Amino acid sequence: MLATGDKIKTSSGDKITIKEFIAEGGQGEVYKVDYNGREKALKWYKKSFLNNNSDPKAFYANIKHNVENGQPSKEFLWPLEITEWQDDTFGYIMDLRPSGYYDITEYMLCHIRFKSYRAIIDACLKIVSAFRILHSHGYSYQDLNDGNFFIDPIKGDVLICDNDNVAPDKVETGILGKPRYLAPEIVLGKVKPNMLTDRFSMAILLYILFCLNHPLEGKKYLADALTPALQEKLYGSEPLFIMDPNDKSNGPDSVAHKNSIMVWKCLPDYMKEIFINAFSQNSFKNPHNRPTELDWLKVLTRFRSEIIDCLCGNEVFTQNGNNCKCDCCGKMIKIPFKLELKSYAIPAVQNSRIYKCQLGTCDAKDALNPIAGVVSKKDSNILGIRNKTDRKWNAINSKGVPKKVDAGETIPLKDGITFTVDDMTIKIIENK
Ligand SMILES: [Zn+2]
């Protein structure tokens, strides 16, 4: 244990002063510290944890390397500086976790609830995008689990901590991950953590965020005492999705899994499909067949685009941008216009946006950049669609006349107007 006022040196010679103890975990303790006049967090390893690692020097070198390479995206509470070895242990500095963020177990226990479906989707989008960026840098995270993610239930903002296990893909850090979140091939001892096992663990977390149950813990999980042999079956040799459409033997229990039952029936078909794919026998056995981060981003952005607010306050899941009925107050909701993309349409209501990843392939960093947004025109309630890219669009107006739309310019919502962004032509259609 470190004491208030203790001083520790970083590897580059700066001084850290311990201010107060924050928390203790299995690997070490976390302290609030003063680092160059700023308040930061210090994770300080327990000697017992480092002694259990097969190569503590390599573990240190890997974190140092991560510090030097810098944070891949703002979601990661990334190591900012590493300390010198002191008394056979060491630590690293990171930003303090701001208030208003809660870990996933708090959501699973219903201590904390998301404000809206949009907040859930935003959290999922941020997690998936962060991992796409991390993987694009050649890293794998290697230990995705419910304790490493802190989420703001109102905005859906995400912070990912414990980045000391992040390493170049297929480089071992001595950490296997947390039971219940491991890919089957790790449970069976066939491989060590890598990008494809990250992808599997990520899908588990996404299912939990929507349904608040673990996707492999259906009736079979409830049936017997959870012995190591049963665990190996459930998560390794015979995994079965709680919502598997063909084999219901691990299906949901009406009491223990009522969240899953309730949410699943509301999800759009393409969301059900991607979960079914992610937890199919094909994905369990062939890691390369798992939905990619881009596959997830495409369905999640589509889902987000299809949600509108009813005047009663309910979020309504529209279909193909059409007029629809609120399932809470029963009123019909008129959606005057929709935007037709390549394979589906979304409602064109205030604040609707089209993300870069909805157009097709895109760089990891650009995926969630809005390329078009529905906004009200200055000093009026009339809606238009704004060019949010930094380049001109080719548009064709409702009379068939070609027109250029400058960056930042807004065009009216009128039946028949088309505009082309990158290679996709989007059409404005009036809902009759
Ligand atoms: Zn309503």
C-alpha cells in the first residue's frame, strides 16, 4: 500500500505524489495522485500479481510501448506515463474516471438504467468503433469483460479502462481474460487472446447492453450447479445462443430472462440477425466468420436512424422510414419525408443523421462521422438536409436539374431530390 504524500518517479523522471486511495482490485490499487500539477489516477500493481505473470519485464515493456504510441481513441483510459520499478513493482498514470459513468454490472443488476434506446445504441457504437480503431492499430485488447467498461446512461458515452493488457495482436501479456466473456477457442485452450476473440467478447457485451442477460446463459445455465465441467460446456465445447432460432434447449426462462424476452421481440430483424450470426455454431467454431466491427457499425447506425420520438415521449422504431403507430400512446405518427439509401430508408426528422459507415466501407476513424443531417432552416421550422462533409455533393433537384451542394449548405426536403455522397446516391421521398 502507498501512503498519502509518498513520491514516485516516472520513467521519464517526473514526480508523482500520492493524494488518496481510491480502490483496490485483483491486480492492484488505484490512487488519486498529483502529476505535474494535475490530478490523475495511478494504478499500482500488487507484487503478487506481477509474481504470477510469467514475464513481468515484458509486461512492463508492453505498457511502456503503449504509453509511447499514445491513446488510439478517446474512449480508452490509456496509460499516459509509466513509473520506474520501485520495490519490485510499478504502476502507470491515467486520467481519473469522471462521475456519471457506471460499469456494466450495474446495468445488469438494474441499479442503473439507460435513459433511452438511442443511449444504448450510442454506447454500443462507441464500443465497436473504439475496438475497430484499436484493431486497426494492430492491437488486441485481450480482456473484454463487464468490469472494464464505464458508461454514461444518459449520453451513452463510454470509457474503457484496464488497458494494460492491450498488446500487439497475438502478443501474449499473460492475461487470458475473464470467464464468461472468453471466446470458445480460449476456453478450450486452443488459442490465446487475439482480435477475433476480442470480437466475440465484444458481441457478448453488446447483447448484454441491449438485453441485460448473458447471451449463452439460458435454461442450461440455470439447470445445474455451475461446475467447471458445465462452464466448459456452456462457454467452450457446446455454446448455444439463448435466442438460437433452431435449437431452443438453452432458450430464455420466463422469469430469469424476462429482459431478453421483452427486448428481443422489439428488435428489428437485422439486429436479431447479427446477434444470431455472432452466436451461431458457425461463429463459435470459425472465428473468421464472426460479424466484423464494420458489420456491427452498419446495423447499429441503421437502428439509430430508424428511431424517432413520439410526442408522448416514447421512442418509436420505424420501418423503412414510413408513417407508423406509437406502441405506447397508440397515435399515428406522420413522417413527412424519408431518405432512401442503398438498401433501406430512414425517416427524415429533426436531427436524423447519416453516418459515413452507412455509405459503405470507411476508415476506422471516420466511421461515425455524420455526412448528412436533417436540420431546421434558420428562423423557421422548415427542415432541410445539410451537407456535413467537407466536399461538394452532386445533387439533382426535383425538376431534374443538376446542382452542386457546398459543404455546410442545406437543401430543402422535397420529393424526388437526389444527392450523391461518395458513391452512394440518396433520394428524398415524400411519404404519402
Ligand atoms: Zn406515443
